Amino acid sequence: MKTTVTGDRPEATDADEAAGRLTVLWRRLLHDLRNPLFLNGYALMANTGVTAVLGMGYWLLAARLYSPEDFGRSQALITAMRLFAGLTALGLTGALARFIPVAGRRTGGLIGRGYLISTLTAVVAAGAFLLTLPFWGENYSTLAGVGPGLFFLASVAIWSVFTLQDVALAGMRKAVWVPVNSFSFGLVKMGLLVVLAGALPDDGIYVSWVVPTALALIPINILIFGVLVPRHAKLAPAGSRPPRLREIGRFLAGDYPGAFSILAIVYFLPVYVASRVNGEMFGYFSIPQTLGAMIELLAINMATSLTVEGSGDRSMLAANCRQALRRAYMIIIPVVAVTVVAAPLILAVFGPGFAEHGAPLLRLMAVAVLPRVLIEIYLSGLRARSDARTLAVVQIGLAVLVLSSSVILLPVTGITSVGYGLLFSEVLVALLILPGLRRILGGSATPRSSSAREASETASWST
């Protein structure tokens, strides 16, 4: 290999410098993978990448095999299913991430009760939705009738469990299984989509989404309850105290209102848009909205891992927050930059209408992820130290801002209103939480009242 010499000092070529940088990055990655915080976070981020790639392929096939009206209507059905499935499931994700790491022998019961509560609540809420179908517009009219209604209720129950199993894996520090599950699920879903294009031209998209989800529950939950839960219980430190129902209930009382508010942004808002536009226009909305949400998941996934690690060792919370913040931006900034530049090209593969109507929305949602990183790291810090009151205030405030601004702008800017609402709201909330985030990053974030309460609980337990 050639080098140039200046005096007595050889200078490395560009190839040498590039190889050196790659070596440093590789060593840093290997070092990170030995840290449960980054291993879990990277696994969940990898899952987001797998979901994004296979999801793009899935929706690309759907756009080619089905009419624009059926494409948009199926998107509306899937969004409604995820809305009701998440009514309780999304509220429980924070609690499971918080308490599974310290649940010990009660881990299986904690996960099982989460599944049961989430499923029952989701089915009841979805049943009320089916009784009020005329209010929700033409995109949901195909759910009328006993057969379609029962299939919808079953799909809601299935997706409730599917939502919680990933966070159960992450809580036991086994998030490496999440992208494996998503990869298998994505491939089966794409294959079934193609098979059903001729047999079910109207409902093939929805059926191909639900059936593989149901099949994916079986092996993953055998793994969870048959292998990982017993192993997790054995690894619990001697003398560890599993969480009491009162402790979990108090956490949920503060966390669930905030999680419910976020649910309104992620799922209710698209359902509202679907009730105000036709199927074709909702299709143009749903693809950029889905892609934007996937970018946002990169921030949320690292934050979930942060909650798990912060729950186990609060003394490391500040350091973990700083590291998670740096790693999240290292990954997300390039993704956002590429998305902003290439949004029309990305959407054009689905058809010219997607690029024309959806590019502004995708760009706005991508940029909105930058302040969202700060918000998610802050929220995870609050979860790790069980500061449920502040957690609820931040999440409810964000939801109110996003919903109100999007609804107000919808008649003026159309489907792009959601992008404007997200960017405005998340920038404003990020600015408001900066003082609290700085305290967490500096290691002085545990409030006196919370510390006193925890000390009291520990004393009462020991007596």
C-alpha cells in the first residue's frame, strides 16, 4: 500500500483513513452490543428497519394488485383495528417496560394479566365502534354484518397481544427476537397478499394482514412463557422485591392517561382523517403517515430500552440518557435528511398520486422526529423513576396540541395538516421540557417526594 512522506512522518492514504474509521466504528458497535441498553435499543431499531423495508414491499405490492379505493379503505380498516387494540395495550407498554425487569417470579403473571386486560378492553371498545358505524363514513361500511364484525373483533384481540409481546421481550432483555419475528411475519404477510389478490380482491389486504399476525403469536409466546419467563425469574437478584399491585396501579394511574393521549395521535387521528376523506385520498395519506411513524419509532425504541435499563439501575439513568440521546441522533439525523430530500422519489414507487399528495406530509413528519427524540428520552427518564404525574402532563399536552392543530388545519391544508400539527406541537413541547431534560441528563432528576415515597415503600415491605 502506498503512502506519502512528509519529512520523516508517513501520511496514510484516504483508503487507510477510511479503513481506520470503519475499524473504530466496528469496535464501538461490538462494545455497544455488550451493553444491554444498546443491545435492546439496537435490536428494536433493527426491528423498525425490518418492518420499514418489508412494509414498503408489502404496500408496494398492495398498490399494484388492488384498486386505489380498496387500498385506501383497507388502510382505514387496519388503522381502526390498531386503534382499538392499542386502547389498553399501548397504556400497558410503559408499565411492562418499567416492571418486567424487576418482576422476578411474577413476570409470567404480569405479562399474562396484561394480555387479558388489553384484549378484553379492546374487544369491548371495538364492539361499540361497530354499533356506531354510520357515524364513521363510507370507508368503514364494509364492517356491517355479523361475519365481517366478528372478524374485526378477532383481529382487534389478536393485535392487542401482538402489541404487548414485543415489549415483553424487551423487558426481559431479549429484544433480539423482535426483528426475527417481524421478518418472518412480514414475509408471510407479503406472500398471502399476492395469493389473495385474485380470491379476495376487495378484502385481501386486510385478511393478509390479520392471519399472519395470529400465526406469529403462537411460537413467540411459547418462547416467552416456556423459556424466557422461567429464565428471567431465575436470574432475579437475591432479595429482589417484585412489584406490588398497588405500585403498578399507581404507575398506570399516572402513565395511562398520557399513553391514551399518544394513542389519539398515532391511531385516532388517522381514523378521523379516514372519516373525512374518500378511500383514494386516505391511501395517499396513509403511506407517508406510516413511513413517518416508522422513523418516529426509532426514537421510541431507544427510549423503551432506556426505560428497561433505568428501572434496573437508577444510578445509571443520567449516563444512559446521555448515551441514548447521542446514539439516537447518530441514527435518526441521516434518516431524516435522506427522507426530506428523497420524499417524492420514495413515494413515487407507489404511484404518481402518492408523490404528489404525500411528499409534503412525509417531509414534515420526518423533521418532526428531531424534537421527538428529546421528548421520548425525557419521557423514558420519567418512567424509569416513576414520575407518572409529569409524564401524564407532557403526553396529554402534546396530544391536545397535535389533535387540535391538525383538526383545525384539515379543511385548509388537507392531509398535510397532520404534518404541520406534529411539527408545531413537538417543537413547542420539546422547548418546554428542556429544563427538565437537562436535569435528568445532569443526574439531578429524582424529585424529593418520589425518593421519600420509595423509601417509605421499602421500609413498609421490610417490616
